[in-house]
Amino acid sequence: MKTKTSLKVILSGFLMAGMMVLFSQTSYGQSSQTLKGEVLDLSCYMSGGSMGKGHKVCAQGCLDKGLPAGILNKADGKVYLLVEDHKNADAYKQAIKHAADNIEITGKVIDKNGMQSIVVESVKAEG
């Protein structure tokens, strides 16, 4: 009897692991996109709507402390959370140096449970 129970537990574990792998790959197979817009300090933007050149010093201070960053995409008016690509951390680090600036960010856009994000692959300052 213990053998059947142990086998069921093992098989259930493999099934759950397989499902986790399947669901964790949501939207990661898609090609890269480019978003253009203002880099936001999400703490101040979400709590008080703070943005723009008048908020640059505060926003840069917040991003330098490690608070979350985003981009307000001009094309669709949506805010996307910036996510570091673990294989290319320098691109994310470059992006967060541009608080309140308009830049172009290229990466994989992910919509997961209603949250929009972009895995930062490259950054280009608008000029």
C-alpha cells in the first residue's frame, strides 16, 4: 500500500513540475518589441502621479535606491514594469539611469496576470 501512495506522490510531483514549466514560459517565446516613452519611478508615479522633468531628481534618487522602474509607452499610454534580463543586466542598469527621460527600450513584452512588463534587452536615448 505504501508503494502505491509513494508512486502517486512522485507522479503528482512530476505532473506539477511539468505544468509549472509550461505556464512559466508565457509570452517568452515572442520576438522583441521596442517601446518609446518616459522612464518612471513607479513608487512616486503610482502613489502620486509624479513624472516629468520636474520630478527627475527625485525619480533618479528612487531608482538609484532600487525602487521599481517603468516606462510610460507613448504609443498605447500603458505603463510597463522594467524587468532585468539576467543574461544582460547592463541594459537594465542603463535604463534606470534615465529617470524622467524619453528613451527607447527593446525587449520581450510580457503580460502576466494583468501586469505589463518588458524584459530590457537594449536601451537607446531619444535624441
